[in-house]
Amino acid sequence: MIKSILARLQQGHRTGRYPNEEPSLPDRFRGLPVLDQARCANGCRACADVCPTGAIVAANGALALDMGRCLFCSECTQACPEGAIEFSRDYRLACAKRSELVLSSPAPEPQPERVLALSKEIRRLFGRSLKLRVVSAGGCNGCEADVNVLGTIVFDLGRFGIQYVASPRHADGLLITGPVTENMRLALKKTYDAVPDPKIVIAVGACAISGGPYIDHPEIHNGAESVVPVDLFIPGCPPHPYTILEGLLGLLGRARSREESARLISETGEAVRKEQAEHGVEHAKRAIRALGAEPLSATADEQRQK
């Protein structure tokens, strides 16, 4: 017992600081796709031809990408000779409407700020305590693994009042992964019917949104929306745990917008620079003096006083 306590003390605080701080993402993370049709050569369809799920459409001087179908496999970025498609490090991918998952260049009109939050009445009911029944409707266990890892101490989903439950009778909604196979279609429908009203449905991953790599296969139903209504779409194959967490918090009206996050990052950076400017030089001088030397910037008067 004592050894366990000592080991726990040595480990320290493991829970990430998100959403108070931006999350630390892996170097190879692929986030929100960025399209630049102006880089496309006339008649070039290299990115569309190589896409395994038909997520990209390049025609009539326009370029479009459906994140609901996208596997974030980077085949398109490798095939494009001009870099018309790139993956940013923006992990905020969730959308409340299926149509909002389709990105285009040139954009037909300025894109409005994402709105993920449910109605005020639903948020009043679920904002502090949201119970979700997870349904794997024929998934490969990729999305399921990233959904489950949110319960570990690193992400600690419970601190936001969000929990997974074993029975749909105890749930406020469903979190669905997988392409909805024929063998799972009826089970999903019965599980949805067993959740008391009002209820919400969250589709996680390309399979649950569109069928993913199995799209149009005769034994699947191309995602959850073919069986039940969906309130939130979280794309990816699989989506990063922080992408899922941001979508869940956004659904409850508790996630920051991109503009707000950018502003906070800028303000924090400016505060750090100001502090360094005010105190950094003095700290450096003290450190040099502690070593028994004098700073080069010290004046003759300062040296005489020493």
C-alpha cells in the first residue's frame, strides 16, 4: 500500500489542462483540411482520383472535400503536385450539421462560426450531467479505442460531468461508432428507442458518418444517420481524443470558439513576452552574479559598489 502511494506521488498530476490550455498534439497529427483551389493546375484531378472514399471533388474550377468521408490518410497531399490540399493542426472538427463537414475552395460565401451547442432547454437538462450509451455498430475498434481513452486520467471525461453508462434506459443519448452493419441496424434502432426523451445522438468517426472505407458496401448502411437522427458529427479515422472531447463540450456550450482560443493564445503570449522583458534581464544578472562574475551590461559605478 505504501509503495502504491509513493508511486502515485511520484507520478504527479497526469490530467491534461484542456480546455483551460490548448492541448499538446503529436507531431504527425492531421487536423482540419485546408483547400486552395488557386494552386490547382487546369484539369488536374490527382487528389480526387487517389482518394479511397471519394471524399474529394475537383471539377469546374472548384475543389471540395467532405470531412465526413475523409480518412485523413494524406494520400491526397502526397498526390497533389502543387499542395492544393494540406492538413492543419486544428483539432476542432465537430459539426452540428452534415452539410458543414463539406469544405470548398473557393468558398461560396464567408463561413459562419461553428455552432455546436444544443438548444437552451436541452443544455439546461444535460449541461451538468450527460450520460451516454456507446454503441459500436460494426466498427474496427479504432474510434472505440479513442472514445474509451477519454475515461483515463489523462482526459478525465468525468470532470465535465460526462459519463458512459451500460444501459440505454439510464442514458441521455447515444454515442455511435462504426458504419452500422446490417447485423447492427436493428440493435441500434432498439437502443435508440430505449433512451428516454429528450435524447441526443453523436456520430463519431468517418464510418459512423458516411460508412468510411466501407461506403456503399451492401452489408452496411453508410452511417448512423440512415437509422437514427444525428445531432453532432465528429469526423476522423479515428478522430483524436481531443477532437471528440472538444465536440462533446461544444455540444454542451462549454467549448471555446477558434477566434476566442486564438485571442487567448495571443494574450498569453503577449503577457509572457512582457514579463520576460521586465524581469528576464534582472534574473539573468542575478544568475551571473551568483556564479561570481559581473554582467557585461553592468556599469563601472555598479562594479565599484560591489
